[in-house]
Amino acid sequence: MTTESNDRALSRGALVKAAGGAGLAVAFGVRALDALGADAETTATCVLQPEVTEGPYWIDQKLTRRDVREGKPGLPLVLAVTVMNARTCKPIKGADVEIWHCDASGNYSGFDSGSGGNGPGGPGGGGPATSTRYLRGHQPSNAAGVATFLTVFPGWYPGRTPHIHLKAHIGQDRVVHTGQLFFNEVVTAAVYKQAPYSSHGQYDTPHARDMIYAQAGGARAVVRLTKRTHGLRGYVGRIVVGVAA
């Protein structure tokens, strides 16, 4: 089986296993990310994740699915987001976690165009948006508070450091968190040397110059990355998000 076939065949069980499964719940009351192997210096217990702008590229739609790629090329990224009650230090089951981000060329679905892209990373050219679906999706969190997505490593566009947007909803679509997730800059630079990212070049805005990075919690909003195993390309990214439930 080819690597791409392996990506397509990544089962629900494999995604849950990559996210750590129900075993993540045991450590929340001590230190939220100990079970994920996070650095003690950058992780605090029961910390409320700062709210930041949703930005101009959010689309209100309910695409409930794990695989949000829609055929977009890029380095596979299994993203596991643990939603935790910042007051009680307990995981939240059934939270609706939503992500959206740009593709390897810096375009968001719904804001690109059929003639080259008029989104943040495209050269413009008018025409209708080609899709409002790619690299967007919702997932409910499991009993351990984990919502898992299969996506690709995000691209970049001028003026912003690479990021993924996030919303967490509880109950009747009550938004309890709007934030952004970031990535290790050494890893990011290495990823961008590979196709399809290489044709877009290296990003122009590091964390230190990004207008949102510090507001979102700085190092606390950086996804912890590990390489996927068993011959699979890409990374598994894990982060715990404390919310006011």
C-alpha cells in the first residue's frame, strides 16, 4: 500500500489512538498536558486560553468530519485538540470543535477564485470562489475531551505567522472559545522547503512579529508536534485548550 493510500485509509480508531485515546483524562487535574509529554515550562494547569479574533475567513457551516483535506495537497497533519474546563480541570465531552486554515499557497476556501485566487495568498484574478469546504470542519470531542482532525500542515500568507483557527462550541452552539494555534518555527521552516509549500517560499512573519501570536497565549498556543509512525508521512499535533464552560 502506498503512503497516500495509507493516508486515505487512516481509520477512526487510528486517529483516536494518535490522539492518545481515553488515557489522556487521567492527568488533567495534575498538569493538563503531562499525558501528552509537554514541556513543564510552557504548560500550566487549568489555564483559560486567551480569546482572539476569528479573522475575516470564517464561514458559518456545519461540516462534521475528521478528514478536512478535500484533496488539498500538503504534509499530513493529525491534529488532536483536547477541550478542558479551565475551572474544574476536567475534559469536556461533546464539545463541538471547529477548525479552518489556509492551504499550501495561502488561500482559504470560500476566498480563493477559479482564476488564480483572490484570497490572502493568491495573486487575484476575480471569478467565483471554487470551494467553501476545503480545510474546514467540525468534530465532537470524545469522553477524554479530544477532537481529532486529519488535515495538512497549514500554509502562510503575508503579514501572519502560520496558524490554524479554532472555535469550541458547547450546548446549543454556544461559542466558549475562539482562538488560533501555532507551530514550532524550526519545523515550519523545514516543512516549507518541501513541495507544495516550496513554490510559495518561506513565510514572512515570525511569531515575534505576528499581531495575534502573543494575544493567543504565545508558547501556550503552540501545537506539540511528533512525527507520525509506521511509515506514514507528516505529524501528529496535540494541544489542550482551556475554556470557560
